[in-house]
Amino acid sequence: MPSLEEELFPSTPGKFKIERSHHMNRQLYRCFASTSTMFLWALFLIALTASYLSFQGFVDSGSRYLTASWGGIQWEKQVRTSAQIHRQGGMSVLVTGAAGFVGSHVSLALKRRGDGVVGLDNFNDYYDPSLKKARKSLLATHDVFIVEGDVNDAKLLAKLFDVVAFTHVMHLAAQAGVRYAMENPHSYVHSNIAGLVTLLEACKTANPQPAIVWASSSSVYGLNEKVPFSESDQTDQPASLYAATKKAGEEITHTYNHIYGLSITGLRFFTVYGPWGRPDMAYFSFTRNILQGKPITVYRGKNHVDLARDFTYIDDIVKGCVGSLDTSAKSTGSGGKKRGPAPYRIFNLGNTSPVTVPTLVSILERHLKVKAKRNIVDMPGNGDVPFTHANISSARRELGYKPTTDLQTGLKKFVKWYLSYYGYNHGKPVN
């Protein structure tokens, strides 16, 4: 019996028998019918696979949404509740870096007087995140909700502005520290430049546009030798990458003010210290090492000149921040388009009384009742500057800013907090 191949394609071309033509037509019909059926089944299987993949993608997306640290009905309720204003003429403020040192204090001050406050913080590990978590817990007891997220997350920012029509933004999120910039420069560009731009983009398109107050730094004065530092001084000689990113921030904010009508105030902080402070700061690490009996490193400048800083107590800085918010004029843009000129301001926030680092150590010794083991070394080329000194006449005039806490008093309050927070009793850790 001839095979199907032989039936369709005979071995001797041209000798195809006429009497077998009807049989061949039947075979061809069966073949093409079978092929069409297979083709239909293939299409069905492809469609089924595509449907499964689409459904799986939907499930995965839903799973990611449900497990995300933001989003959802309950999350929105928390944001709205935290943003509620409880005083006449109050403001609704988005505070970035709210779990940080200055951010937590500013958030608490605003909430206590009846303003609405929503925090944003990424809880990075530049220093021990447990301290940031503790600050978050403290703020939670005062009904301040902190969203865990990054200021570079444009979708998160858009969602926040969609949920709440913030009147003001207090931008304090940043990668801090002068010396760390030599180890991880990219983190400074990511946070202090890219993060700032992402936030400004969200603010320019928000309706209404919020007024913005943000933290620059006294580091922008860099290698200036004229003292005290004034806002009108040149700031084109940064001594560190940190300072350069803050200077860049001032130029970027000026651009957004000019093009989009955003009301912007930049604050140049001078060496902020106090309870709930940053562990990477000298006064904090000095306290820890003195209590643990470890030596401390005290740097000195050229020709054995002691380094000096315009140490500014946290409560005074908070007054300047709140005063800046209170005196901020409204932004003038709408839908990302400028409708008229908006104010652009920069203020120094300092104490105007520089103190040498050895004097700082002596005050700590007095409050801790422990003698420090000092290692005096020359300052390395790590971006530090020999002195800082603020001229605060503009802040006095425009903000009503008036620092009231001297270093002796401020360090006494810090030491009291430190001993309590870390469980010390009479200078010894409590087991």
C-alpha cells in the first residue's frame, strides 16, 4: 500500500494517474483540514498563555502594591489625618527628612502649635537608623505620620500632593557630613542634587504650588576668610563635595524660582547641636568616647590655631525654620507655569558666637564629670574649614530670628538627654 508521501508526490514526476486524482483531492482536503485545526489550537494556546502571563502580571503588581510601604486607603487616611490643620490660619507642611535631627524637631514644633504635618524619610543607614526610628516613635505620639520613602521617588511625591494640598514644604532631607563625601560621593549627588530636583519638579506642578523652605549650609562659604559670613559674600570656593552640592542646590532653587514662580527660602545652618542630634557630629562622638574612656581626636588648623565653630542650639534653629515658613509668600505659578515674580530668600541661621573645639571639650568634661583623653592632630585635607561665624542681621530683620541659647546651656541639655537616652546613671551605663 503506497504511503501518503508516495500518494502525493510520486517518484516519477509527469506520470500522475488521472484515475487517482479524486483520491488525491480527498487526501489534500484531510491534510489541510488537519493543518487548520492545528493552527487554531496553536492560536488558542498562544492566547491562553498570554492571558495567564497578563493575569500573573496583574497579581504580581497587586502583590507589590499591597506590600509597598505606601499607598492604599488606610495609608491615605493616615496622611490626611496627619495633615489636618488645628489652628486658625495654620498651614499644612510636608517635612522631608522628618526622622532626622532638625526635621524631627521642626515637625514637633509645627504639630504642637496646630499645623498639619506629614513627614517623609528614607531611614538610610548613614548613621544608626534606630535613632531615626526612635524619633519617628516620638513624633507618632504627637500624631505626626512619617511616610517611609525616598525624595527621589517622583510617583510617591505625586501621590502625596494628590492626597494633600500642602501649603508649604520644609525640605530637610539630605546626605549630611563633610568627610563622608570622600568615601561615598555619589550619595551626595543622589540626595542633595537629584533629590532636590525631583522635589522641585513635584512642587512646580502641584496645584496649588507650595511655598518652599529648605536647608542649605554654612559650608557654602567654603574657603572665605572674611568674617562674619554674610549672605552677600561670594560662595564660589567650596572646600568639600558636600558644600558643592549645597551651593548647587542654591543655584537650582534660584532657577526654579525664576522659571516657575516657586516661593523659595534657603537656610544656611551653622553647626546645629542638641538632644536627638546626629551621632556623626563631633560633640556627640566626643560625649560617647569620653564616657567610654576612649581618646578623642581634636583637630587644629594651620600654625596650631584651634578650630572654631558657630555652634547653634537646635531650639534656635527651629525658631528660624518656623519663622521662615511663617513669612513665606505664596508661590505664583499654576500648572507648572509662572504667573508672576515670587520671592527668593537666603538666610544665615547661626549663634554669632564662635567657640573653639577645645573649649567645647572642656564644657563637656564639666557636664560629664569625666576627663577626656585628647589627641591633638593637624587638620587633614578632608574638606573641613578652620572656622565658621554667622552674620544673622538679615534673619533678625526679616524673620525675627534671635538665638538665646549659649553653648554652655545647650550642651548641658544635650548631656542630660544623652545620659537618659543611652541609659547612663551618674556617668555609668545602666545594665
